[in-house]
Amino acid sequence: MEWNFLTAEKLTAALRAGEVTSAELTDEAIARIERDDKAINAICVPDFDRARSAARDADQARARGEDRPLLGIPVTVKESYDIAGLPTTWGMPPHRNYLPAEDAVQVSRLKAAGAVVLGKTNVPMGLQDIQSFNEIYGTTNNPWDHGRTSGGSSGGSAAALASGFGALSIGSDIAGSLRTPAHFCGVYAHKPTLGLAASRGMVPPTAPALPAEPDLAVVGPMARTARDLTLLLDIMAGPDPLTLGVAHEVTLPPARHERLRDFRVLVLDDHPLIPTSSAVRAGVHRVADALTDGGARIERHSPLLPDLSEAAILYTQLLFSGFSGRFPLEAYEQLRAHAAGLDADDHSLDAALLRGMAFSHRDWIQADSRRELHRHGWRRLFAEFDAVVCPITPTPAFPHDHNPDLRARRIDIDGTDYPYLDQLVWAGLATMPGLPATAIPTGGSPEGLPVGVQLIGPMHEDRTPLRLAELLEQKIGGFQAPR
């Protein structure tokens, strides 16, 4: 039997029934990687010997009567997570030989749940791109079209899942880094509520692995079904035990509804700052049609929706203010001079980027106060709606573009060029206020590329968009293996 594309849920059932062993699953996954990954380049740091040993241990544990949520299931891990004994480089050449001493908290949780880690997946340099390529490991190709990107920064994880290299993966997201690769590769991902899942050990190389409360960034699950996403989120969720002194399980509220017809959904396909391609718009419409057919109440407009332009500018400022905090003083002073020279009437996203990079602490406090107003706006909206359906990026996967100057790159939307970084506005819609968002596949584009959408849910109610994702999967279908 071909096991590589089965869900973690089905693999667990087969392992429990004695139909297959973890050693067999692991050997088959490794064989597939060795056969197919030369063309994809998703697995940048294989760990096959330890994976086979972990699989044997899982089989022995099961023989003793043990049963854990992921016991014996082959998985992958984004390169940016520390795994003791493996390099953590974030794609940065000066750190190609950096070996952390201990596992990231989420890697520890995977292993405690019984997962078999096959290896690490590729990322862009510094995790700062919508593509996954770097000088150390090279370029990860989209499994559907090798001339196109798999997305970033969790592009290796999405490509691995789409290629059958493990049943699950873990990634991270500050600018769509879970959701965009899922959209480009036709898989599922979930950006949790800000702070829901501990991120210790998901830090740049040589930085100490300490508990942290990132301003925008989260860690989260990737899978080939919505149910597997929920399974993995339950393992990842919870605060860092170092901050409490003891392990602590988090209890998320149940989904607001169990049936499609009970959901109230706001559907968006237009953004004031960048167009939506016809292919992505069609994906949004397929979801809207499925919701209507299932009896859900959908609306296309709401006065409760926070202003999308202001949200995008605020997100851009907060995002890039965090990046510039690590710049040398001289570079920061140059940025401040550049930002000071901007026209006061320049409200473009590029201007917001420069102003954000030049933020003072006072500027950040003011931006954070505006964010709280947006968060309150979302609370009011989610009193009337259960979820928001919208694009993840304006286009399906685009051709590789390795121009080192991101601000000089362009994104083609139905034949017209736009600034490359402007495509982040849809990802930022959920990121800026810290909302949960589930990326789901919706079918293909006319060119045969995957198209996904995101389901944004209320803060701390991650199970609501995850349940909606599961219901939509039953209605319109889900992951399809690349042809």
C-alpha cells in the first residue's frame, strides 16, 4: 500500500491496527525523499539515521502497549527550529556550522507525542522572503511547477507535505509564512492566535533560546487535512513551561458551530491597496458558493470591518520596525534620514515600510495604541460573524525571483506589475491584530496551480476557523497530490 500521502489520522489508525509499522512508514518516506527531493529540494537537513532509530523505538513502545497522539508518525520540521545535533542556520552562510545544544520547545513536544522527525525543511535567508532559497541549501521548487516558488518562509515544509515527505510539519508565520506556502502548494496551515503556542528555540542562530512573547510572530502546524491541523495544534498549543515552572495544557473554547449552515461568514476578495488576480478571486468565490449551498449566512460587506488600508499600513510599520531593531546604528540612522525625507502626503506601503524601520519607541507605542483600536473593531465584527474568508496573497505561486533587492521586485497580477512586498497586505490582516487564520486549498487555477484562501477567526477561538476548514473540505475537497 502507498502510505506517503495518507493523513496522520489514518496512519495512526493503521499503526494501532497493526497494518504497518513505524519503521516501514519511515523507510518508505525516506525512499520517497531520496527519489523525488532532488527536483524539489524541500528537505535541506535530512536526519534519516535518527529517524529510523526513533521509528524502531516507537514500534517497541507500541508493542509495550503505549499510545501517544503521533506515535510513529513521520514528520518534518522547519529549519529555523533548533534540533540538538542538527544545524540551525536560517539560511545565513556565516552560521552554516551552528549546532544548538537542545531542541526547541515545539520539537520537544513533537517528540514527546511520539513523532519521528525525518529532517529539516528549507527556508529563505533570515526567514525574510515570500520564497525559500538561500546560499547554503539552494532553492526549493514548487511541486506543481518547478519554475515557481513554493512560498516562504515555511516553503520547504509546504513543498515536503505536497510531495508526500512526511504527514505533518511545523512552521512559523509573521508575514504569511505558514499560509502563503500552503496556498502556493495546495496544503493546509494554521496561524494560531498570537501567543497560543510557545516559540522558544525558534530563534536566529547563536541567539539564546529563551522564552519570548513576539509582537507579531507565531509558530504553527501544517498538514494535508484540516483534522490533522487540529491534531497538531493541540500538541503545539500551550505556554512555555519555563515561564510557569511546570507544563501547562491550554484549553481552547470549542468551535462556535458544528454545522455549515450555522456559520455567519464575511467574504472579502477586494483590497483597496492591491488587486486580486482572477484565479484567486475564483477560489474565494468557490468557497462562498459552498458556504451558500451549505446554508451558511454570508455577507460581502460590513461596516464593522476595520479599515483595510489603515490596517495594511499599520501592519507594515509594526512588521518592519521589528526588523530594523537588529540593524547597525549607522544603517538605522541612514534609514531615519531617508524616512524623514518622505513627502508627508506619501501614504504608500513603501513609505510605511521606511517609516516603520525608522520608528522610535514613542512611534511604536502610538502604533500599538492604534492596533488596539483595530483589535476592538475585530471583537465587534466577530460578535456578528464567526469567520472572515479572504485571499492569502493576490496570486497563485509566481516564478522564482532572486533579485536581492526585495523593494525592486515586482509581482504580476493579471498582466500588471505591482510592488512585490505589497502582496503581504492580506497576510497582515490577521497578523497585525493577532487573530487565528486557517489556510485551506480551494482547487486549481487555469494554469493548474493550487489556490488557497484563509479563514480568519476570533482571537483565542482557533477551533472555529479549523472546524469551518473541515466542513469546507468535506464540501469542496481538499489536498490533491501534484500531477
